[in-house]
Amino acid sequence: MSAFVVVNPRSANGRTRSDWPQIEPALRTIYPDMTVGFTTAPNQATALVRAALQAGHDEIVAIGGDGTINEAINGMFDAQGPLAPTAVFGFVTSGTGGDFRKSFGISSGHAAAIARLAEAPIRAIDIGRVSCVSTSGLSIVRHFANIASFGLSGLIVKSVNRARIAKLFGGQFAFAFHSAAVMLFHRDFPVHLCSGEEFDVTTPISTVAIANGQYFGGGMWVAPGASPDDGLFDTVIVGGVPRVQMLKDMKRLYEGGHINDPNVRIVRAQKITVTPVAETSERPVFIETDGELAGQLPATFEILPRALNVRC
């Protein structure tokens, strides 16, 4: 097989760079003729992967955090769908969050991830696609393998990605710390959500997660029932929870207990459109995809059934 390995050496606060001398020989036992590319700037993984597919590589392996995985997957798709439908994607999580691997039961650490690559079958999973507005006002399309969300979560991701000190203590601490900080000043706001005649509402929300996978936010088990290959999103809608109660209930998010809360609603759908209502239209509602700031509302989220072959 002709594998292209894209590495983000800055992921995990630079630990990936120091671990690379152990990662590389282990990977070469699986991919003896692999080609390696290192990222040096944001979004570079997308361009590197796209060029690798055009050059004829039939397997892509991403080494880094959830953001690196997201960038690499975006290199395998355009607005029309997969660029190389038979190509295979693999990943070795080395970052501050590690949410994507959790849905597949992959343990933390590069050794566990490489061991899984060596023995894992190829599985076709769904991919999410969001059409939204960039922060500069342009129409854009982004893809995601795990979870996209907006509202409070978008603000938290924006805060986490700008932070430095909190990340040094690990992904779960960084997300928990910034979640608490942002919640102190957050107020619910109304949006219009529609997935067809069966679900069409305008409701105040704090966070909405469009889930293909189960975990986000550095280990929050936000969508316990989501499956990455069932052709449906689990859309988790949270609203009407007082700020003090949200802070008290943060532990429940890591355990999945929030799904029984009367202020939480889950809608399963292939497509959902979201529009901010007039009173919030002047305030941007940020969207994150797999832990990376992607754009803002209005947006349409669609699922591409079994669109990516993953070795997991």
C-alpha cells in the first residue's frame, strides 16, 4: 500500500515532535514505503493530504490531535464528496483532547493507536458536512468525522484554542477550565432548528452538538447513543439550564448522565438547518468541528453515509 503520513509535530504541546523517533519505526512496520509530511502552519494538513491523494497515495494516516485528524479528513473531501472514494484513513491520536478515538475504544498513547492500526479491519463510517459562514462572512463547507457544535461550545473552543497555560495540564483540564469560565457570563439565546416536518422549532439554547461520534470537549460523553456508521446524527440540544446548575452538572457531561435531564433533547436526523433569530443575528454564533473553530451560523449540517474508509 502507498501510505502518506501527515504529522503535526506541535500537537500535544510539542510532545509529538519528541515522540516521533519512537512513532516512525513502529509505523514503518505497517507501512514500509510510507511518505511523511510535517505541518508547520494551521490548515496545512488539508493541503498536504489533498496533494498526496492526487499523487496516487491510497492510504492517509494522521498523527496529531483531533484538530489534525479533522484537517486531514477535510483534505480527503470537497463540496461534492470524497476525492478518492476507495482511499483509507488511519490515525494515531497525539493531542490535548483525544475525543475521536474514544468512540472506537482506542486507548490513549501512540503505542495503543499503532497497535490498533496493525490489526484493525477497514470500516466505512459516516462523515458530517457543514455549510456555514466563515468569520469573515464568506460561504464555506467543512467536513467532520466526530462532532460539530455551536453556542456555548463554540465560545469554549475559541477560548481553549487561544489559551496556552491551561493546555499544559491536559485536554480535559483545559476544556473544563474554559467551560467554567465561559459559563459564568453565558446566556441562552434562541435559534431556529429544522430537520424536516418532524422537527421544526425555535428555542433558546446554550449548546447544540451535531454528533456522529460520542465524545467532545476533552472527554465529555455528550452523545452516548451516537454511532459513526448508522447514517444519522444524534443532535443533542441543551437549553434552559441556569448557569449555576450548569456548573454543578459538568461532571454529568463526562458520565453521559445529562441525557436524562428535562432540559436536554436529542433528535436523530440526516440533515438539520440552523438559523439565529433576529434578536441574536448581530451576535455571531460560533461553530466548532472536531475541536476547531469552523465558522458561524446560519448553517446546514448533512451526513454523508459511510463516506470514509477508516482503519480502526
